[in-house]
Amino acid sequence: MKLISLKKDENIKVALDIKSFLNPDYVYIPSFSKKIIVKQNAKVVKGDLLFNNSNEKSPISGEVIGLKKMQASGKYTDCVVIKNDYQEQSHNLKSPNISKITIDILLNALENHHDKELFQVFKSLKKAQNIVLKVFDEEPYTKNSIMLFKENLNEILDMVDALQILYHSNKNIIVVKGKESSIINECLNTIGSYPTLKLSLIDDLYFMNTNKYLLDYLHLNEYETLTLSVYDVVKIYKYIYHNEDEYEKTITISGNGIKGNGLVLRVKKYTSLNEILTKYVKANKDSLYIENGLLTGFLINKDDAIVSDNTKVINIMKDSKYKESACFNCGKCLCICPVNINPIKCYKQKEKDKRCINCGLCNYICPVYLDLKKYVRGEK
Ligand code: SF4
Ligand code: SF4
């Protein structure tokens, strides 16, 4: 599979700092048909469970004021609305005093915080000759990882250092895109104080976020390497050292529909996008709002959308740029498809191709903005 260099609009910029918005007036916790176990007007504290057989917790303290249909990860669902009392009251969970991490401590922390995905990663990990930390985002115009890294530098490096001691790994590599070198320069002194951690600058190529391709590029064996993202390491650190769930998300808001630069924000999970936009973003009228990237993301209605567990980036794009028109047979979609599908054929003959890996490159490259991926995947 070929790694692809994406053409990007150099005028779309993202400010190089993180803003925090952790006191929303309301949060909207998606139910996705689960049985709600809190009553109207009930008082909740941060960490209270809201549904039967689910680990969804309130990220704030306040009062349950009812239900509202909102869009979470592109799907409409009833959400429990909690009005913030701005007290941040929570269950007083003790932070454990840990001097040395063991595999049991790690697995217990992941289990207690219901992180099934990371639990499986570590449960099935027999050895880790190498540890790779991914400090980059795949989606264009997204800066979450590098900004999270800068903001939590000591905690992240401590955590990776603790993992390398635990697994006796030989190579411990922090992977950053070469174009982020200005931020990395700010972190060099701190990174230098961890002699077992090495920095690797990579090219900005699409598919690097796929572990297999990244490890091939770094000449490391996939089966001997523990590959983690910055998001993973920040979560693990919080679980182990603060006994705390993930109540906050880091998101980027960027695009050519914004007046000025885009920004990276730390927000409470389940905050409404509208509340965030009203405070932080001036967007052109008639812009389109796309959640989770211009390649594989989806259109959302900004008035009804919330920041969900999966939200990473909101791109606000000028509407005129995304109006579909007729194919003029330039062949770009055919050339870029990494699995050699002919998207034009699928589009014209309404023919599905099962080989599609949903990478979104054909849509991204098409100059007339045809939604080719949907035809290829039989969704149109
Ligand atoms: S989305 Fe599917 S058809 Fe389009 S480029 Fe990717 S693999 Fe090929
Ligand atoms: S990239 Fe778009 S315009 Fe070019 S051939 Fe493919 S569908 Fe047609």
C-alpha cells in the first residue's frame, strides 16, 4: 500500500496553544436507547452513572432537567440534559500512591475505568521490544496530538518511561511529523532528560496512523512493538495516578469557513458544539460543518451536535467549495485509490466494490466534490 502525501490548503491554520472550556452551561449525554436511571430534577455529581448496564457518567455536577434529541457521532439520539451547577462535585476517589507500575496495576486500572480497547491491547501483549508513541493526527488541519503532548509533556514522558521499565523495551520512540519541529524544539530539553526515549521525525503522509504502515516505515516488527497514541498515554496516566475517568476531550476546530485561525480546545465531553462555537469561533454564514476529518468524516448540524466520545475535529468549510458537479474524467480518483478501485466506474454504474477500505482519498481529491466513497461502498 502506498503512503500518500495530501495536498493541503496552506491558508488553513491552527493556533499553537490549547484553550480550555470546562464549564459548559449544559451537557447532553447520549442514551443510544439505553435505560435511563436518573430522574428529572435529580441532583448528580461528576462520575454518577446515568444508564443501566453502561459506563456513561456525568462529566459535571448539576441537575437533570430532561431529555433532548441531539446528534452524537452523527446519529440522533435522546440525550440526558444536565444543567451545570459549576460546583464540580464528585465522588472522592482516592488517588493511589504508586511508586512502580506492575502489569497487574496497569490491567486493574484499565478494567476499573472500563477501557476495553486498551485492556485488550495490554492483556494480549506478551512482550514489547519497542514502544512507539504516536504524536500526530492523521486528519488534515488537526493538532490535538501535538498540543496534548506539549501540554502534558512531563506526565506523558513519565508514563512512557514507566512502560519501558515494565516491559524492558530497547527502543522507545516518540514519533512526530517533521513539520511540527517548532513545537518539538520547545520540548527538546525535557525530552533530553529521558535518555532512553528517542525522537523520530516522519513525513506527513496519509496512512501513517495505521500501526502496520508506521512500523514498516520505522523498520520495527509489529508483533514486538507496543504502539500507543498520545490520547492513550494521557488516559492511562489519569487512570493509574489520579484514578480518574476521561471527562474531557481535546478537539480541533479548523477550516476555511472560519474567520482567523482554527484552535485546539479542551472541553467537557458532551458539551454542545453550539455553545463552544458561540464562545470561540466566528464562522462564515452557510459554512458546512464536518466532524472527524475531510477524508472520512461526516456532515453534522452544528445546532444539534455534541462533542461525543469519538469527536476529534470539526472542520468548518465554505459551502461553495463543497458543491458537487459533473465528473469531467480527470482520473485523479482512479490514480489515488490505494487498493486500485476505479471509483468513477462504481459511480457511473452504481456498482459496489468490496475492496474499499473507506480511506476517503477519492472524495478528498475529486475536484468536483463527488461523494464517490458512498457509491463504492454501496451507500448511495
Ligand atoms: S475510499 Fe475506497 S474507493 Fe475511495 S480511495 Fe479509498 S479505498 Fe479507494
Ligand atoms: S476525481 Fe472526480 S472528476 Fe476526476 S475522474 Fe474522479 S470522479 Fe471524475
